[in-house]
Amino acid sequence: MAFENVVKPVKENGECSTSAGHDVSLAPKRDRECRDILFLILFAAFMGGMGYVTHRAVTMGNPRRLIYGMDSWGNICNQDNRVIKDVNLSRTGLDLTGKQYLYYFNDNVFTSVIDTARGAIGSIKICVSKCPNEITSVTSLKAFSATSKSQLCVYGVNTSDYFDGKVDGLSDCPHLPIQDHEPFLFRCVPKVIAKKIDHVFDAVKSLLDVIEDGMIEKGTNDIQNSWFEMSLLCGLAVAVALVLTLLLQFMASIIIWLMVVVMVMGGLAATAMCWYHYHSAKVARHLTDPVDRTPEIDRRERDWLIASCAVTGITVLVILVLLAVRKHIKLVVELFRQAGKATRCMPSLLVFPFITLIFLGIFFGGLVYIFLCIETSGTPTVENTTGFVDMKADEILKVLKWYHIFGIVWVTQFIIACHNLTIAGAVSIWYFTRNKDQLGFPVLRSIGNIIRYHIGSLAFGSLVITFVVVLRMVLSFIENRLRSKTHPIALFLLKCLKCCLWCFEQFLKFLSNNAYIEIAIHGYGFCKAARQAFHVIVDNVLRVAAINSVGVFVLFLGKLATVAIVTVAGIEFISVRKNINFVWLPVLLTAIFAYFIASCFMSVYEMTIDTIFICFCEDSLMNDGDTRPYFMSIGLQKCITPAEVTGHQKLYSMTDSETALNTRPIVSRGSVSLLITRN
């Protein structure tokens, strides 16, 4: 008798032999084939398009044009430039290395909206090595150029020929007097305008100075003086997170049951306290003479009544949820134990998030650079009347910019999907290997399966999420455009739609992660894996609820424990330093880093738990623990209900082979085993 989702065994050294007349299921599936080839081709073609966008953007754009600015003849400040055709040869192709500031002859450009990348055509712009001070005469102009070696007239004009230019800023020399200028974002900005910008920073600085005089300067010095201790604390954060991750398998049971007791007792205590305060407020109102009764007394009674009802409702809801999942909490405990064993057998999994972060950083940094190239791309065009150069935006790249943004999101989601499938593949190999001493290199095997068979499925899954993410970005763009206008109803509807899309995105990510686990086990395509994962989630809704409520909270406690230990150690290490003004500042920074490190480790643990859970469901479906021995541990076997075993025995004892071949079992998540007829 054959079933589609029963994988035939492959005997290896050290594995248990099968019982006579029966096959033992072996997963993950060995004889895989390429899946979702269409989306593999689509992804490859899209990456080819990204390559074209990259080539065109890098060829036509230059982020330095945005950072340092461009003068009136197309030269980019602080670099050696190439000659632009049809431009005065004495003013193009100049080596402006060291002249990093862009100076405008006409200060009025700062009172109008200008493009910081291309500047304003109505004013001559030159690159200077120093922004000018207040200059009132030609003599002072010559003296400034001689002492600072920063020429304030057009390139090629001798210092002896300097003169007072026209007010419009289109002469070869600037109009006098010249205001005092300050550099801001590599632009020479009049000090009067720069002060307006500085007011924002001064306001923040003044606010901090109210708390502590010279707070910014002292805080900066504290970070510089405590960098060694901060480095040690960062190393401690890695060690603590690693130890807690390995110890979770032993502490999970105590933490989970203690958490359940605390939640129930805390909820009951909060409810009792709220009703006590409400009763006190009610009694106080009745004892108060109506003449002396104020609105504050009535409001206090009403507020406590609302709070009491709300807390009571939350407490009742929490108790009902705990009652519903109480039988499945022991499964969560056992999953934590098995996840700890898996990470001990495959310690390389714990460093995998950092490898993923490196890849994300490299790709994201490169894609952002290309985006800056797109934003600064264009073709130099010469104005006939002035001879100035402007950059005409490339119309093709204007459209391809959105293509590139879509690609940034897709590549990011694709890398995250590779990360999740790699962990799922390695853990599923560990789960379905009876002799754990013969694991080999499960992480490398998982990566090999991805490269050989499942790139298309990952492209498909990440593409689905990308569509939703990009749609949310478009809605945010529309919302920002409408914010300046009076469209309250439209803004409200947009916010509701964005909220719905965010919820849908979270559901898709959750479903995709479980689909990747099914892919790791069976080698399905993405659609079939997502459908199977959906059935598993729906049929095991109480078990999933227990894992996603109790389990996730335990992992969160692990993160908080890491932060707490690092924070306490940081206070002890840094407080003894006499040259530290604010002990809390370096401690806070290391605490943030500790939370980030703990999140990386716990994310592996979370994916491992999810994978073991799906493997447990598939194992209980494919095997019966008798003629087909389970792969699961003894602890997990205790979590299988008698109804599931009975249902599977009835299923596999069917004598009608035709019926057997046209039915597909789905894992039972309660007392009923379902048979779904194939179309």
C-alpha cells in the first residue's frame, strides 16, 4: 500500500531496520526535483534587469554629485573630473580634489526651493576649499584668496583681476559685500541661514542642558572613555545569550509553568485591586455631601469602574486561553527541550543569523549605493545663453527607479527566506535521523538542497511578501502626499488599509516560514507546501496558539534576561570609573546591543521550535509507533493523543487500495483524523 506523502526508507549505517512487511518513513525526502522553475526563471530575469539598472545607474550617476555638489560647469567638487563636450575648456575637466565645499555667488538661492544635487541655474557655483568669511571690499576678497588659497572668483580669473560682481550672481566674481558663511552638508551657507538650522540643534542641546550642563559633550566623552568596558560587555552579551540559549531546554519547564501561575495570580490580583479601588471610590462618593461633591469625585469612580471591567475582561480571557491550551503546554516544554538538543548537535546554527546579517548588509549597502546613483543620474546639457551645465534627468532611470526599489525589497525578503529554509532543512535532517552520531553536515546539506532544488520556491515565497510590502510603501507615499491637504476621510481609509495590509503581511510571513519547513521535509513546491502548512496550522490551532503565546513569551524572557545580566555587569564595571559622568549612557548602549544579540540567537531557537513542531506533526501522520516506529523522542510521543493513534491505525488498515491511493491524510489536531479527497 503506497501513500503520496509516505517517504520510502533509505537504510544507512547505524539506523534501525524496518519491521517485516512494513516500510519506515524517512524524511527529509532524498529524491527531490527542482520546484517552481517558472519563478526561478523570473527571479533570474529580474536579477538580469537589476544588472542593467546597475550598469546604467553607475554609468550615468555619481553619488558624489549629491554629497559634494556640482559647480556651474558640471564639475563635481572634491574629485578629478572629466571634460564635458561644448563647455569652456578652462572651466571643465578640472581636478577639484580638496575643494569640497560648493559656494553660491547669489545667496538668494537659499531662500527658494532648490535641488541640492543640481543646484540653481540662476547663480554661479564654484568649488572652494574654505567657505568665505565676511568680505566687504575687493582688497579683502584678494586677501582672503591669498591667505586661504580658496579662489572665490570663477576658475581661471587671476587674483589681481578680482572685482565686485553683479547682484544677480552671474558675473565672474561675487557681488560685495559677502556675508559670513558656514559649511553645512558641504555647501557654503550664509551664517544667518545656518543659525536657523542650528536653532533646532540648539533647542535639543538646551533641553539636555536643563537636565545636565554640557550633557552632549560629557556623554560623548563617556563613550570614548568607556569603549574598552563596552567592548567587554558586548562580548559578555554574546556569551550570556549563547549560554541562555543552551540552558533553555532545562529551564523551559520551570519558566513556563511559573509564568502560567504568575499570569493567573497577577491577573486575579490586578482585578481584585481595581474592584477594591472602585468600591472605595464609590463609598467615598456616597459619603460626600451632594453640595460638596465635585466632578472629580464622580470621574474617579467612573474611571475605576472602566478599569475594573477592562482588567476583569483581560483576566478572564487569559484564563480561558490558558484553560484551552493547558493540555498542550507540555508539548511546548518538550519542544524547547528538543530545540536545545538540536542546537547542541548543530552549533553552527547559532552563528547563522550573523552570516545572514552580513549578507543583508552587503546587498543592502550595494543596492542603496545604486539607488543614489539613480537619483544623481543624468546627461550633462549646456545652456546656450550662459554656458552653464545642468544635468538632464534620464527618463528611463526615472521609471527603473521603482523597478530597483521593488528589487531591494525582493532581494531582502529572498535572503531572509534562505536563512529560514536553511535552518528548517538542517533541523528536519536532525529530527528524521535516528542515529544522531551519523548526522554528518546537516547545515551544508540543507544549503546544498536549497541551491540545487529550491531557489525557485524561495523566489516565489519572497515575491508574494514583496508585493504586499511594496503596496504598503505606495500607500505610505500617497498618505504623505495627502497629508498636506485636507482629506481626513481619505487619510482615515488609507490608515485602515495600511493596517489591514500589515496584518496580512504578518500572516504571509508566518505561513511562508511554515511552508519552508514543509519544503525542507518533503521537497514540495511553494504553493503545495503553503497549502500543507495551512492545514497543519488550522488542524493544530490550539497547539500553535500555545507555542505562539507561551513559547514566544519564554523567548522574550530570554532576551530580557540577557539584557538584565549585561546591564547589572555594566553598572558594576563602569560605575568604578571616576572619569565617567553618566554611567547609564554606555550601559544603555550595551543593553541595546545585548538585546540585538539575544534576538539573533532566539530567532534561531524560535525557527528550530517551529520546525520540530511541523516535523512532529508529519511524523505522527506518517508513522504509528508500532509497525512504523516514530522518529520523535519519548517526550514528544507522550503528546500524541489516543484519538490520533486510533485514526492512523484505521487509515493504514484500509484494504481498498484504490481508496487509499485517492485519499490524503492530514494530521489530526484534536480528536478527529481528517481524510481529504484529492481532486
